[in-house]
Amino acid sequence: MEQTLSDSFQEIILKRRSNRSYDQTIHVPDEVVQRSLERAILSPNSSNMQLWEFHWIKSRDQLNKFTPLCLNQNTAKTASHMIAFVTRRDLWKQRMEWHKKNIESEIKNGTPDKYQKRMLNYYTKIVPFAYSNDWFGLMGFLRWVVSNGISLFRPMTRMAGINDTRIVVHKSCALAAQTFMLSIAAEGYESCPMEGFDQVRARKALRLPRQAEIGMIVSVGKGTEKGIWGKRLRVPYDEVVKVL
């Protein structure tokens, strides 16, 4: 029977397991990681702002440097590569301008069409309102007042302070990390997302600015049987899926 795309995807989903011990005699080719990062870039994200960076740690010196920062986990010790998935909400102005230039480059005869007007309005008015912040939290309070005021009359995204945008960019970055890990599985290798790491020291090692945060560090390698810790246990379908 011919394998369908659904069958192939099911195979990848079942194959992807967090592996905590890689075969150090097998090196994952750079092109596998590059292809997977290129696929990660295609991941869905809020407003297509792409407020992320993927820091590829691949030299042995850098891997050795980051292993203790990842608390000397075996999945870090034996990894061929590590990728730090970083949120960059501080880049919202650059991304906004990038979108604006792309839209303007598509305008013909100097007059934007209805869709282009809507998108220009979105990126030059809505995005600054959503992402702007100040030391005193006044913008966050203004967002709270405006969004909750509008919500009295119609459904509205409730927006407030910095934590709201932090959550948004972390969700987008996590989607990219999942795409990356599924791609690694499709390429015949394994990965493991690590939340156990020293955020302060790792940020310093990556020379990240103040607002940048590491969502997770993902190790990559050729998995071993001992790297799989037990059966894949999941809460029953009926307990987590609520059909309305």
C-alpha cells in the first residue's frame, strides 16, 4: 500500500522522542541541522513578526562550554549540536520596518490597494500599540484600558504589560523549536529540548541583550536505546480532549 503524507507524518511523530544519550561516534551532518533550521523559520508565529533567533552551537569548544551551563546533562555532553531558541521581543521595531518596506515594494503606481492599506495600518499602528513599553508601565496600563474597554462591546484580545508580549514571543519561538525537532526526526536523527540550564550564564555566553530570553536549548545527535527513558506515557485522550 502506498504511504500517504499522513502516514509519513504519523511515522515522524511516533519516531520523535527526547533522547538523552547520543552515539558520539556518529556526527550529525551540518546540512541536516541547516535544513531543519530553514524549516523552523517557516513556522507559524504571531503577526509574522518572527521575534526569534536560533543560535547554532556546533564547534566542540562551544559545545564543551555550554555543557556545564546545561547542568552537565548527558544529552548535552553527548550532543553533536545544540540550538538555543531565543526570543527577541526587543527587535519589534526592526521587524515592523521590514514588513513596511516589503508591503511598500509591492505597491503599484504609488497607490496601495485595500489589502496593502490594511497591512500598512496593522504594522504601523497596531503593532506599535501592542509592543511599545516604557519604564513606568504607562503603555501597559493604556493597553489594558483600551482593550478591556473595547471588549465591553465585542470580543477583543486583552493586552496589558510586558508579560503579555513575553508570552506571545515565547509561544512563537516554541512553535519553531517543535518544527525543528520534527525535522530532525524526519532526517533520521534525534533531539532533546532542555529547560534545565542556567539562563543567566547562557545568555551571557550568547551575548544576548537584556530583553532577549532563551526559551529552550535543543540538543541534537544520533540517538541510542539507553537515551530513551522508558515508555511514552500520555494522559488518556478523553481526559485532555474536550469536544464542544
